[in-house]
Amino acid sequence: MTDNQTVQAYTEAWTQSIESISELVAPLPEGSWNRATECPGWSVRDVVSHVIAVESELLGDPRPIHSLPRDLRHVTTEFARYIELPVDKRRCHTALEMTGELEYTIIRRSRALRNAKQTPSEGIRFPAGPLSRDVPYHELLRHRAFDVWVHEQDLRRALDEPGNLASPAALLTRDVLLEGLPKAVAHRAGAPAGTTLVVDVTGPVEFLRTVRVDATGRGTVDESISLAPDVQLTLDWETYVRLACGRGRPGPVGVEGDRELASRVLANFAVTA
């Protein structure tokens, strides 16, 4: 794809997921907004608040004036405090207020994306508090499609409403998560030089990848088949996502080969939180 086609694909993936979130939460009664999700400390309301907050900040809206409580156990870093503030601000909002703000934010953000003048490689500020930085426009869009889809799945699991597991943003998420797999294996799990690890994922999104650790300890991932890997992990797509995103206790993982190394890899599998 050309750079402009890539931007369009990321935009369409984001649109499909965020509109799916809106459709999912629109009919929810008040009580369902308080259901816990697998994001530590966050309810359904909090996840939706986070999605609204990031898109609003990208629109240039000022951050809310709010004093964040100091006793939130899941808030342990300055970045976490930055993310939490607009979430905590909305904890008293009703279902109607939440759905109304979400719908309005989607309308405004969709219009802004349609009218955007940025080139794919143009630097744009990524709002992340102490971690804020300039990133290429296409990278920002990719991250937003990824983040929104992951949170859509958080909501679906909390509400027992599975869906969209093979959507355009799901395929984008596969690629984002795979980029972090070599570091998880080679660096965080400490796999020795020469290690090969195969990940065989089944379900709505199927793929097989091999991670190789070279003589310098650097990991890479590719689609080639290793006939005798040191470790092979077999798991379904939703389990892979939950592991890679640090969500709860995922389903079973089939392990062949070096079980001690496999345990270290699985303990360090998360590439995001």
C-alpha cells in the first residue's frame, strides 16, 4: 500500500472499532457501567472514559481540572496518574452522559480525520503526559486503532459480548503485538543465544511465527517454519491478545519443549498494559 492508503486503512480500522464500542455500550443499563474489566481498577465506564479522553485530547480539548485521589492502588506512576485523571473525573457520569459524550467525540474526531492535512510522515504530538513525544502521523493513527480495539475487547469480555475478533483493527493489533514478541523472548525472558521459539495461534486470527535469538542475544521474528524449536507455544487468538496485553488469567497454552524457558516467556509475554 502507499503511505496514503496506509493512513486510510488505519483510519477505517479505528472507525470500525470505536463505532462498535458505541453500539456496544449504547443500550447498557446504569448497573452494567460499573462492571469490572481486566484493566486493573477500571470499570466499563472507566474504559469508555479513557477512550473519550484520548480522542478529545487529540482534538485539542483542554484536560479537565480535577484533583485525583492519592489512594488509587492501581495508579503507581506519573504516566498512570496522567491517564487516570480524566477517567476519575467521569466516574460520577450517568450512562446517558457517557453515551452522549462518546457519540459526540466520535463525530468530531471522524470529521477531523477526514479533513486532516498532515502527510503520513509528518510529526504530530502524541499526548501521553510525561511520555509525550512527536511521532509520524501514520504511527499515531496505527496506535489509536490498536488501543481502541484492545479496549473494545476489554469491554466485550466484561459484558460477555464477544465479537470483532477478526476485524481490520484485530489484524493490525496482531502486527503490533508481534513486534514486541522478540524483546519479550530474548530480553525479558532471557532466552539464550541460539534459541528458537514457535508461536502457533489458532482461532479467528491464525498465524505461526518463529522467534530466533542470535549470537548477540538479539531476537527477531519471522514467518519461516522451525522443525525442531526449543519451545513451541500453541494458543488461541484471544488468549494471545490477553497475554500480550497483560489482561487477567488467559486460557490454556499448549507447551512443547523446554518448559522452564516457556514459563519464563509466558511470565514476560505482555508487551503493553
